[in-house]
Amino acid sequence: MTQSPQNTPPAPVFSQPWHAQVFALTVHLHAQGLFQWPDWAARFGATLARHGLNRSLDGGDDYFAAWLETLEHWLAEAALAQPDQVEALRAAWEAAYLATPHGAPVHLAAADMPTRG
């Protein structure tokens, strides 16, 4: 049985869950009034230019790696998260997912969270 166009599920907007998460986090920070969108666009555009990504992107890993880099730099400049804290959290998540059986949810213990210093 073939599906009609009305029954076909839409294609995912983001190709990876982390793409959606970093995008949603950025939108949330903007909605909280922590930065203005034109400032974000200028910073992100500078990151893309620095990476040499002046071509049309499809929203893949290269695009969102640049997005994440921009967010990490902005968090440090805004004194919301220092690079060592971001790296400690990334390492804690990596250790947690490597220790998690395939298909099981990944959990990060509170003791693994970096403290703000």
C-alpha cells in the first residue's frame, strides 16, 4: 500500500539530535534576552568565514560545529561558561556515553558536572 502525500511523515529538520539541541539552546538564550539576534548572526557569520564556509550549507555537521563554536565563544565572553568548564562537561558526557550500553539513555551524574569557579 502506498502512502498518499497527506500520510507521508515530514523529513526531519535536523539531521542529528545535537544539531537541534544546540540550536534550541541558542534560541532559548536569545529568548531570555542574553543577546540580540543581529549580534549572533554577525558572530556566526564570522565563524563561518573563518572556517572558509562561504558556500551554501545543508545544515550538516560542519554548519552546526561552527554554530557550537560560536556559542562556546559567546558563553565565555559573556562569562556564563569558561572554556575549561565547557571542556570538562564535554569530557563528562563523553565518558558517560562510552560507558552506556547501546540504546540505553545516557545519564550524567551531578558529581560529574563541572562547578562554576
